[in-house]
Amino acid sequence: MYYIRPIIAYLLRIILALFFAIFPFVLIAQNDMQLPSELSNLPSACGDKPIFIAQTQWPSAAILANIHAQILTNKFGCKTEIIPRDATSTASSMATTGHPTIAPEMWIVQISDIWNISLENDIMRKAAPTFSGSPLQAWFIPDYIAQNHPQLKNISQLKNYWRVFSHDGKKAKFLSCPKEWACSIINRNILRAYGLDNYFTVIEPKNRYELDNIIASAVSRREPILFYYWQPNSLLAQFNFLQLNMGDYDLEAIKCLAQIDCKDPKPSSFPPEQVNIILASWIFSQSPQIASYFQRATMPIDEMNKLLALQAEGKSIKEVANYFVSQREEIWQNWVGNKLEWN
């Protein structure tokens, strides 16, 4: 199966390249289509077109789509519509038709071939990072461990604190991710890079749900636990954790850390993920106020974790979006900016 993926990516590049070579005016023609009567008379902030917002498969993306739809409708007077679909089909559609207009959370690594061709042909553009704040992947400890050991802040210090995570005086335990995930290889090699493999036994849960249950169980009993996790995620807002400093990111080191047979692992943090707000390029020229809004609309990662925790407690996506818009104006008002800029 592994040799099929490069072939598919190659064919995709050819298809998209032919599309842009043969039909250079398709996007222009589509953008100039007559709008249905119910979508006419849009305010100047939105140009002369409705705004279609992609709701990709992640809960955080669904929350963002609903938040932006509310703000664009209520603050800019735009006609908006949310389009549920997965990330790949969203990127492919935006690359060939300019529809949907906006993807609030796009993980570039998942659409790299489409993204690169779209940049070459100026079909899609990055407006801003989707999230701001701490790294999206890291190692964590509970707050009660951090309070009892306030000097423990860096992964490089674990060699002096391994006994804190040992229940019987023997090897301590490190909770990694499922072994089928790429992070499991990186985690094992990071342990080796810091010389921690002699002090920690790696625990790899069967799936994400077992991972969550192990963490929740340990925290409920206030037991010591050292674990890998990622953001955005509700669990990091449901409990109080400290993210350990994993040092600087080293591209050459991570290339080795990602391999099962890494011969000489060197320390590195996890690779930074490109998670961006993507807009159809015509937004920048035809609706500059909307483009400016999205260029400011980066969500603090801690805030998204809290919103996901609300969803985990039983609130619907729309209820979570309503909460953010009604209660967190101090965040989104900065996205909207001064009304004088767009009135």
C-alpha cells in the first residue's frame, strides 16, 4: 500500500496542473455567476458573494465554522452557509472551484500536494494560523506533581525525577500513544535521546479511549503519571496539567526520531504543525474586510481546549459556538477590529 500513495499524489498533481492550464477562466466565470435572489443585496464587506465555510471532520473545526458563521452574519451582515465535508475533499474543491470559501482549520500536511499546486496558481491562500499558544504535541504531568516538584519543568530533568513516577522503586512508566501512531516511534526515540529508556517503561494503549481512561483514572486517584498528548483536545481542559518543555525543534534530529531504526537519536521537540485558516484567493481582492478578519482570527489553543470540554460535557456544536460568541467577546472582538475599518 505504501507505494500507491506517491503514485496517487503524482496523478493528482498532473490532474490539477492540467485543470489550471486548460481552464484558466473557470474560477473567474464561477465567481461572476448570478446569485440567487435570496443571496443578493449583500453588504460591501462581503463583496457580492455569499460566504461558504467548510466544517471539516474535527470537532474543533466544527466549532470554529459555527463561530465564524455567527460573527460574519451578525457583525458584517454576510450571508453564510456551513458546508460539512472532510479535509481532503474540501481542499480539492477549493483548489478547482474556489468553493467553499473558507476552511477555518486545515492541517496542511494532510493536503500538501493540493496545497502546493494551489499556491502556485494563487487559488487558495493562508490567512493566519488557526491556533496560537503552546505546541500541539508534548509530554505532560498533573498539576499536583508539578506543585510537589516545582523544579521539574523540562524533559531533560526527568532523569533526576524518574522515581516520582515509579510505583515500586523499579522502572517508572511513560504513557505514550497507540503503537500504530507515528508519535509512538518518536516518543520511544525521544526517551533514548535523553537517556531515559533505562528509567522508563513505555506503555502504549490500544486506542485513544484507553489512553484517556488511563490518564483520567490516574488523575482521579492523584497518582503520578507522565504522558504524551496533543492539542486541541478536551481532556487538557478537563484536568490541570503542566506541559513539560521539550527543548528546541531540530529538523535533522526529528527525521531520525521518526524512524524505527534511528541509530543515534538526538533531542528535539515534536515538529510544529501547520494548521491554518485557508481562504479562496478572491476573498483578499473582493472582500478585503473579511480577509482582514480572518487574518486576525487565530484562536488561543487553551480556549479551544475549554470549548471542546464543553462539548464533551454534552453541549452541541452550536451551543458551544453560542457560548463563545456571547461570553468571550474579549477574544473575538480583536478579530473583528474597529468598525471604522470596514463600515
